[in-house]
Amino acid sequence: MKKLLFVFVNLSLLILLASNKLGRASYQGEGSTGAPGEPQYCKNCHNGNIGVSLKIYLLDGTDTVKVYEPNKKYTIEVAINHVSGPDPKGYGFQLTGLKAELNKSGETITDISPLGGNVKMAYAKNKRYYAEHNGVSSTNLFRVEWIAPTKGTGSVSFYAAGNGVNANNNESGDGASKNSIQIPENIISSIDETKTQHSIIRYNIINDNIYLEETALNKFTDYQILDFSGKILLNGVMNNTVNVNLLPQGVYLFRAINTNLSDYAITKFIKK
């Protein structure tokens, strides 16, 4: 009986290891990228003496970019780099994306597809969509095509984990790492031109005050000041003046909005 139990346990372990090798989402229905709500990531098991780091890049052609334009095609590249210990004999990875800011849950991103035979796609039990290794990869680079979402989606985030493995058919000695990035929507490309109004503010360079026109005060309730990546730097309730003394020199966007976000007007100003 003990022998049968031993054989059963070892057989189960072999099946588990084989399924991880072929993709954790594909064969176990699990995500291990470090995204919100996932129970673990690769290093829970692959915590040996192979040291690796992981980087995620958003590529527009061959250029690395920091923001996305709606509906445009990009390449997302995951690079697993050897940093210490024995040389890896192979590599594995998993990537998922959410329509939400970093470390917040959101709708899963499905407009991603493999670029290369070492990547495949799968849905996990958590109903998220994952790109992951298609067997042990001989290269440390994994690429997927991503079609950016529609205008107004806002920031999205991607989470990835990867392994450097010694190919001994178990987890001992393997190393793992994870990383994540937030990609803001390029607010300039997403602005509705009909909402661009240069008459809603006057900017006084001497005392760093923005003076709001009466038409804007009557129509809008709140304001936001953003950089060109779409990050909100200042916000508040509409008043006669808004002081921007704390902002460094640069070009900014002033957006007047309604509380319920049903309407807005936007203009550019230069802080000197």
C-alpha cells in the first residue's frame, strides 16, 4: 500500500511538473504573474540558485514607448535576463494585462496574440487571458502583439513572471522573477477636438495663477491639470483662480469637467 501511495504521489508530481512546463494557465488554469488576486507567482516554486531578472517593454516598431495610442498595434516584449548563478538551460514566462491602473483589478485584456512559436495563449480559471511559454524556450525573449484599446480606456497594466530553468525536469535549482508596468493612454491623441477650447482660462506668468473665465465657471464644476502622458498632477473644485506655482516648468493640459464627467473642455498652457 505504501509503495502504491509513493508511486501515486510521484506520478502526480511528474504530471504537475509537466503541466507547468507546457504552460500553467493552459494545463492548470492558474495565473502566476503577480497580478492582483493571483494566489502565487513562479518563485513560490522556482526559487533555486539561478538568478534572473525580468523586464517588460512596449515597442512601437523598434522604438520603446511609454504611452499608447488607441487602436494601434504594438509589440510587448518580455525579456528574462540571467544575472547570477548557473546558466539557464531554458526559459518560461507568463503575461497578462488588465484595463486598470497598476495593482488594481480590471477587465482582462484579450487583444493580444503570439509573435513566435515559443508563445501561446490560454484562459485561466480566473477568466483572465494569459500569454505563456509553449514548452521550455531556448530563447529568453517572448513577444506578443497587442492592439491598444479604444479611446477613453485610460491606463492599462501588464504583469509578467518568468523562469530560468536547469531542465532537470523538476523545480529544484530554477530561478524566477516578476515585473509589471502601467501604460497610460496618450491623452493628446485621445482628445476630442470639439472639446478643445482655448478661451476657458487665462494664464498669468508673473504670479503663476490660472484665471478661469466666467463661461467655464458657469458650465463646469471641477478641474484637472495633466501632463502629456495623461497623469493627473493637480485637481480640485472650479474657482476663480488656480495656482500652479508647485509645477515645474513645462507644457500641461488644463481640463474643466463636470462632476459626473458628462462634459469637459481642455486647453494647453505653458508653465515658465
